[in-house]
Amino acid sequence: MRVTVKLFATFRDGRFKVEEMELPEETRLHDVLQPLNIKPEEVAICLVNGKNVNEQHVLKDGDTIALFPPVGGG
């Protein structure tokens, strides 16, 4: 299956902005985070097709994943 991964803010440092990935069926979001060296606890917001999910979410062909780290500001 093919999914699109979008990284935001500091997650882009040394990585990418948007990338398509080919993954086996029944892949969980956690399996996408590992090769990117992103720990689940580092993810403040994780959206799949615009809906908030956790790292155990099972992905489907055509999903779009958006990963956001905690963001500070004033």
C-alpha cells in the first residue's frame, strides 16, 4: 500500500517535508515512526486523513499522515 507522510516544524530537520512510502498491509503508524527516528512520545499531534489517531492506528492504502512535534511560542 502507498501512504503520504507529511512532517512539520522540527520533524523536518534532516528529514523531508512530504514523502510517499510503500508499506506492507496492516502497517501501524508506530512502524512509520521508527525508521524516521521519531519516538511516539515526541509526537504532539498525529493526523491520518485529518483525524487525530495514536501510534497503534492501522494504516490503509492512500492514507495521508501528518506529524507535528510540540510547538512553543508566545
